[in-house]
Amino acid sequence: MSCKKEGQWLCDYCLNNINDFSYNNKLLARAIHLYKYQFIKDLAKPLGKLLAKKALNLNYDLIVPVPLHQKRLRWRGFNQAELLAKEIDPAKTINALIKIKNTKAQMRLAKEKRIFNVRDCFVCQDNRVKDKIILLVDDVKTTGSTLKECSRILKQAGVKKVIPLTLLET
């Protein structure tokens, strides 16, 4: 299954059958790419619903999206992880992390360089995370470097447990 309708970012079938994304990584990867790099914010809702389905049986207190640096946020106009997190539960979503270093995009780096790229670039600014179970949300997990670094910072801030949740693992 793939979208072939010219001039549309996703065909009506794909948009109406979002659950199929979870069984078709190629289509899901395309949707995520369009969401992040073609700035199609309308995909936040269906992708967020898919992520919410994955979170149904998880026990957590708060949801923390992986942050973007201010420069990247201005360029994209939105934090894709934050919009996804708010689709899971807006009342539990807090922006507890800040990205203080404007790092290179992870997707452009080799696996071994990704760890050092994100090292010490996040800080936790919210003490509501202390002694809580955190659902850490991002769109894609490749090497896990970003999720591990965010988890490390959250644990330093007193978080009891971090549960990473992404749409896609590549």
C-alpha cells in the first residue's frame, strides 16, 4: 500500500486508515518525514492517535516530549514530539526538558557520533517530574542516543522511571 494520488501528501485511504501505518513502516516513515520536513502539522493528530494507542497499557504519571532547540523550533514552527505527546494526553504533557545546545541533526550523523552530539545538550527545568514515572515521547528512534540522554537528565532530576515511546524504530 502506498499513496499515489498526485498533489496530495497522503491519500484519503491512508489518512482514514491510520492504523495501517503501524504495519507499514515505509508508509509510516513517509508520513513522519512529511510531518517534520514538509511541515504538515495536520499529521500530528493521526500520528498522535497511533502513538496514543501504543501508550494505552503503559503506566505513567506525566508525558515529556523530546525538546527542540529554539533555532530548530523557529525553523520548523512546531515541536513534532510535543504535538504527538499532546495527542496522547494534553493534561499530562509538560515541557520539562530544554535543549540548550543547537546540535547537528542526528539523522545526518553516523551512529557513534550521535551519542556525543546530544551529550549534555538537555536540562530539566521542571521539578514536577521528581518521583514520577515519565513517558518520554519522540517521533523516531534510530540509535536511541537522544532518548538515552533525555532519560539520563530526567533521572538526575529525580524521576522514578522513564518509558520511551516513539512512532517508529529504524
